[in-house]
Amino acid sequence: MKLLYGVQGTGNGHIARARIMAAALKQHPDIEVDFVFSGRPPGKYFDMEVFGNYRTYEGLTFVTRHGKVDKLATLRQNHLRRFACDVRHFDTSDYDLLVNDFEPVTAWAARRQKLPSISISHQAAFAYPVPRSGDSILDRLLLRFFAPTDVRLGVHWFHFNQPIVPPFISEKPSASALPSHVLVYLPFEDINDIQQMLEPLSDEQFVCYHPEVSAPLTCGHIRWYPPSKAGFQNALTRCSGVIANGGFELSSEALQLGKKLLIKPLHGQFEQLSNVLTLSRLELCQTLFQLDTDTVEKWLEAPDAEAITFPDDPTILINWLKAGNLNDTQSLCDALWKQVKYGDKTRQKLLSLAF
């Protein structure tokens, strides 16, 4: 079996999910897989060794300014003619199946050349009746046509009785990891704005990762680091809590590790607003609507979060893909959700909200 695997590269969450899949696929010698990424400049990818000889395309992405989607700049930056050309010249004839995580070049190429395709992504979950906030007609059209596939398999923190699977999280809680700092990952915010918010909180140590940082820098009780998978995972394991945007994958990792969350959703991005809505209803996060020192200070006093155990091995999913009956999502979902373990408080919330 030869797989084409398309991954949206705008956010690190898509890539983190693909890393777990790539490592697991290496254990299946009967599967050959080629990875394709789009959405960021080639030089901005990091720690990509697990993907082998991957390819990159410009694709389509969005532009942010001070924590908000800049729609005008997004329209100017995306080169639709280049995108159409990439789709037209992408050859899918050697592949048996496209697995797609919200990546538009491979999705449209597969549709154009009639290659069977399946979305396995958080975005695919919004094709079904799940909690959502701030979505417009444009958002619904974008979800439907940005990276279309034959089958849509969502990824979310609960199944909502839909074709949705839980996230795969490889990081496990470590009893020896004593909390020493707060981890801050706000890649869509201005560095100076983050520094200004955290500076008065001198009794707390903050470790901040940001794509605009090129070398480690210490500013009193605030340490800045450039993107690094190993460094970030170590900081996540040893932190007492996470301040982040509303991306799905980092929130999932924090939930698995039992880290409390303070989430600032990216304004204009309904997926992040919807993530915050779900987490807030389950009392698994607090919300930061703007960069505000007082809100962070109150959150620092909040108790630890209740952990959720998610699957760490996608072998069941890979074997299901190999079996080829992509329309039988029920058996796959049932097998994976049996591996999820909620805490008592979260389980009661799920029942009371009729999720």
C-alpha cells in the first residue's frame, strides 16, 4: 500500500499529530508513505527527520496581526494562481490513498485525479454537530472546500456520537517532573505584548516559545526560546500550567498531562473559539480574551486540572486504513474511545451537558 499524506503546516499541531502517525507507519513495512506539507516557508519547518524525504508547497494559509486574523492581508498573501498550478501538476497516480490533515494541495489534486481520500483532522470534526462558536457562512464554506476529501473522520476530545476519534498523544505524565515554571506559547501574539503582560508577575517563572525568537534569551523571570520539539516537550512536561492560543493539539497534550490551561483564542478563527467553548463547558480551561496581567495572576492561583488519558498508539487506525473499508467508521471509533479515560469531574460534566 502506498499512502500520500498531506499535512497543513501553518500550525505545529497538525505536524505534531503527523509525527505520531509517521513513527507508527514506520512499523508497517507493507506501507510506503510520502508526506507533503504546505502553509509555511520551507525554512520554517523544524525537527522533521521522521518524515523522510517530505515535500513542501506554498499552499494556502492565513495572516495574523496582534492575535487576530488579518483577512485583507490573508487575501493578498495567498497566491491562488500558484496554488492552482501546484494542484494541476501534482501527480497522484502512484498512490492508493490520500490521508489528509487539512492540506489543500493534495486534497484538490486527489479530487481532480479521483484518488480515494480521507480527512483525519480536528477540522473534519466540524462537519458534524459539535459545539461551535463564531462560525459564519464563510467559515462553513471554507471547511467544506479548503481541503475536500471523500471521507471525513474528525478528531476531538469527545465523540458526540459522530464519526470522530480521540487524539493520539505520545507524551505521558511523569511523577518525577516537578513543576518549575509556566509554559507560554502564543505564536500569533506580538512578543512585546506578551513580555508586557508577564513582566509584573515577577514571583513566577515563565518559559516562552515563539516563532519570531531566533536564540534563547533571558529577561529576568521570563525566558524566551525559538521553536524546538524536544525543548518544548520538556518544558511542557515540567510546567505547572500552559498559557496558549486555542489550538487543538497543544490543549490535548496539556489535558493528557493534567496541566491547567489559560487559553487566548485567535480572534476571527472560529475553530479556536469553538475549542475554548468546549473546554470551558467542561471546566477544563480558563479564557484570556485579551493579553491581561490580572487575568493571568488570578489563573495562577487556580488548582491543577483533571487529566484525561488519550490513546498513544495509532496502530488500530493504521490497520483500519489498510483494511480499506473507509465508510465503516463506527468500529474504529468504538475501539479507540474504549481507550479514553476521563476523570470523575469531567465525566459528570459530559453527562450533565448531554454530550
